[in-house]
Amino acid sequence: MNKIISALVFTGIMISCNSSDKTKTTTETSSEAEVVADTTSAALEKQFVPIDTDEALIATSLMAAPKESRAGCKVIGYNKVGEFVTIKEGDNEFIVLADDPNRPGFHAACYHKDLEPFMARGRELKAQGKTATEIFEIREEEVKSGKLAMGQPGTTLHIYSGSNNMYDPQTFKVEGAQYRYVVYLPFATSESTGLPKIPLSSNHPWIMNPGTHKAHIMITPLPEETE
């Protein structure tokens, strides 16, 4: 009789353990499925595609401009056959230089329209085959002589760039692209501005090309956090 009772108790314990294990396994499987579903959902929300249309090129390049000014920006740049054209007309103070689809990565810039003579002169000299050093020296002399204008001190250049050319069609953000900002102060120095010649930290302002026509305050914000 005792043997029978012992057998019944042992069987009950085994059934209870199996039931507990099944519940635990089911719970763990359910949790894992939820994690996978959440991850998949997040991936779908951030699906990047190639910048392969004029509309995508304009939208992503306009990311270089202040958000509230994008609709009124003029957009210029190179088309797929290498011609420099006006891609979109504008009516405010900003000009956006679109990403060049014939070059790797992504690079768009937005600058005050008063800088256009300076920027256009650089493009002209580059098309003539001048080196970066030659372009710098020629524009240096032309700015000093008053032949070439750079607008009022404090004109700005906004840059949005990265190593990828894929974008999110929902937000127009380019994968991995980051911002940096330039404030032109021709012929300013570290002494005249109080700014260091090298950044004290990755997001601190500093003066680049001090004492030249291309002297400017450089500001590189910390990279945006990625999820």
C-alpha cells in the first residue's frame, strides 16, 4: 500500500514539474517573439533606400538647411551627366548645393546667398583645373583686393554629410550623415576672436584658417544618438 501511495505522489510531482516547464517555455518563447517583432518593426520604420530620383536628391540635400527655411531655398548642383544646373528655384536667403550623385557618399551644403560669388568663383577655378592650393591663393588675393565679395562677416555655411548615399523616405535623413557649421569671419584670428586654433572638445567652436580670407568659426556637434 505504501508503495502505491509513493508512486502516486511521485507521479503528481512529475506532472507538476512538466506543467511548470511548459509554462516557463511558453512564456520565454512569447517574450522572444515580442522582442523579434519589436526589432522588425523598428527596422521597417528605418528602412533606407538609394537616392535615385531628383525628388529624393532635393529632399535629402535640403536637410542641410534650417528646417523652417527649406521650402524657400534655391537648390543647385550637378545632374547625373555632370552638368551644373539649378535644380529648384528659391526665394529666401539660402542656397543649397545638392549632393553630387556621381561621387561616393553624401555631401550637401547650405549657405547664405551673399556667399554665392565666392562659391561660384571656386567652382569656376576648379573647372579650369586649378588645384586646391591655387584656388585658395587666387581667392585670397581677389578678396583682399575687393574684387571678390564674401558678404558680411558672420555669413554661414551648413554642411550635412556622411559616407553613405541611402536615405529614409519617411524622414529624408541620410544614413549616418552628420552636421557641421561654418561662420565666415574673413581675416579674423585667434587673438581677435578669443577662439582656440584647435577644438578643445569634439563639439567646441574653434577658428580655422585664421588670418586668411577663409577664416571661419568651425562647429561640429556631437553625433546624433542611434537606437
